[in-house]
Amino acid sequence: MGRFKDIFGQSLSAERADTIEGWNRAILDYFTFKGDPVSEALELAHDRSFVMGDVFAATMLVFDGATASSPQVSSILRRLEALHDAVSAQEQGHIRAVRACAEGGISLAAGCWDRVLMEHPLDIVAMKLAHEAYFLIGDANGMLRSVSAALPHWRPDMKAYGFVLGQHAFGLEECHQYAAAEGPARLALELEPDDCWALHALTHVYEMQGRHFDCLSLLDAMRSRWVNQPLLAAHIWWHLALRYVADGRFEQALAVYDEQLAKVNVSSAFRLTDGTSLLWRLELAGASVGDRWAELADKWSAHAGRHANGFLDVHIAMALAAAGRQSEVERFLAGFNEDAGETTSELGEIRRQVTAPACRALVAYRAGDDRTAIGTLASLLPALHRIGGSNAQRDLFDRTLSASMLRAGELARSRGFLLRLLAEHPNAAWVLDDMATLEAQSNDPAMASVYRARASLAVAPIAENGRSRASLAGGARHQRSDRRH
């Protein structure tokens, strides 16, 4: 067994130098969202002294819904355990992290990677895996704290400095520090234009601030790059489609679904979440999505029995319920009871306390049971971040709760909820739309017109004279009908 340095200067155990060359290719593909880095990493198992390929591959498989009992992950863990005592303390830290991750202890795994970073702050792989682990359980503070602790050790002339800035920017954004996030995200893109995660972070900044045209301009300017980064391109298309939903271009949003999101690799559960979320949001906004739910539910069926993590589960619940697959919905929900004994791990606890009731609430909403949907979602709001994903992704719960309150005629409750959201996101077109619906239901057409105009202005282009092209009557923007699925 020898020691070799990888492209980022980390000393790794291996028998052959060409193993490290393969690792360099895999990890660069990972950071630039190209190729098939998991398969590339697994191919390095022929080097029986090299552990980092297995660490990376097993972690990615777990993040996509596999567990310690999955045959492929189980086999990798056995290989790693056999090599544990022979490799460096740094690599042992990675092995402990992936073991914890596979057993459902995501915070424990992130902590293991953070401890690796304390001794080796330039271990960009430990940093990124910790980043993704915190993201999986919605721990924005952990995500920001992790990269912030290592950042002072990095310098602009170091390879991967841009990737570090991109992670820092996303952590800041998820902690609602939008102004602070914008600078690092922009600098990251200057240093490394293929850093799709930095692009993603900046997109989130604009999304959460309601900067509609900044978001559209950014995605258009960078399109030639992100469309060629297939491991994140579908999600960037999703962000673009959200802008189309916001300004009422439903046909364009559906075209993104048909031409991009409906064609993702169905073997990856996470790839299906973007299309599911988009269809649900389109219907909340008043669009008809035709028979698209049926095909999407078919794709989800292969993943419906795993209950691997909360973010995947809520999207499965949405797709099956929206497609009217009642028997499959019942089996899916019953699976939470069958897994009730597995609550000792962190993911098991999240599944019991948050994911299962959230799924039942979404199913109830789809069935028209607003009393259950409202009561459950309202009580879960403080904990819903634990299912993972971003603030922008999880606002789907806010949208669904608002729709349910309006459909049920819970006007006082709806007003308090929407005004709180409006204080946080004054340019959110959907919140302004729902406020207009609320005022109309409250028999205040004047205020309904004001909120409709504000919703139009939030997404209206600015004319050469500096004034918005939208009129007080709402301009040409599609106005949402009073629909509630």
C-alpha cells in the first residue's frame, strides 16, 4: 500500500498511481455535475487499498435512498471495514461517516466529516459530503457552520477555492442571508464557471428575494454551461419553470416538464422530485396538467416501498395521490406503520415524527379533506425542514396549506398565515395571488385588485421609462382561477 496525492492535494491510500487518476476524474465530474461519478468511483474497487472511491459511492447511494441493508451498500461497507485499520486517520474518519450515514445517522455522519475537516480543512470531499448530509436533513445552520469553519484555510489560488465559495454561498442563502450569499456565489462563478452549485446558490438567492428577471437573466446567460451538466441540469430547468409559473406562462412550464423533467433517469429517485414538485405547483396555480400524473406515478412506483428519506417520501405521496392511485397510496402510507419499529436512527425518527404525517396531510389535501390537511400541515410547519431539501423546495407545503385554507373558507387563519409569508417575501407572486383570492372571498374587491396588481408587478418587465409595463388592473399576466385540487 502506498500514499498518493489527489488533484486537491489530499494524501490517499492506494496501490497504483492510475487509481488516483481515476479518482481525480470521478471527483471532478462530481463537482461539475458531469459524467457518472458514482460508477467511475466504483470502478476503482479493483485497487484493494483504495477506500475513497467506496466511501464516495456508498454515500451517494445512501443519499439517493439506499440503506445499509441494500446489497450494493452492504458489500461496500464490508470492504471498507476490512481496510479500516490499514488506512490513515483521515480516511478512517470518512469510513466512520459513511457507516453512520448508511445506518440513518445523518447528523452523526456530518459530524464525522466535520471532524475530518478540523484536522484537514482542505479536504474538499469531506466538506462537500458534510454539506450534502446537512442538506438531506434540512440543517441549514450545520451546512453553513461546516464550510465556514474550513473557509479561512483556503486561498484564491488554490484549486477548488471556487467550489468552496459555492458551498458557502448556498449555506448563507439557506440561512436567509441573501445579501451575504450573493457575493460569494458570483465570485465562485468567476473563478469556476462550471460550478453549477454556485449557479444554483445564486438562483436560490434570486428566487427567495423574488428577483424574477435577475433569475431569468442569470439562467439565460449561463445556459450554455448548465445544460451540459446533466447531474444538476434538470433541477436548474425546474428553477426556470418556477419563473414561468410565477409569471403565468404555464405552457412554457409544461414544456419544460415534457422536454426535460419527464425524461430524467428514473433509476434515480431524486431526479423524479423536480417534475413532481412542478406539476403540483402548476395545479395549485390553476393550470391543467392533463394526464401527466399517471406516467409520473408509474415511475415512482419502483421507489414507493423504501421509505428511505423524507424528501423522497413526500414526493411519492404527491404523485400517487394526484394520479388517483388509491390502493397504492394506502399501501404506501401503511408502510410507515410497518417501519414503526425502525425509529432509533435519526432518519427513522424523522420518518415517524415528520414524514409520515406530512405525507398523510398531502394525501388528505388531494382528497379534499381540508380539516386534516390544515391541522396537520400547520402543526408540522416548525419541523418540516427536517425532511430535507431547500427552503425554495419546501415552500410547496406553504402553498398547499394556503390553498387548503382558502378552499375551506378559513379566512381569518389564512390572512394571518399569508401576511406572515408576505412580510418575509414581499415579492412572492404566489403569496400576493393568494392574498387577492382571500380579499375576493372577504368581499373586498378593491383590496383584491391591489394584490392582483402587486402580483403582476412582481414579475412585470420594466419599460425604458423605468415604469412597469403592468397596469393596476393586472396587466397581461395570467390570473389564477379559483381552483383547489
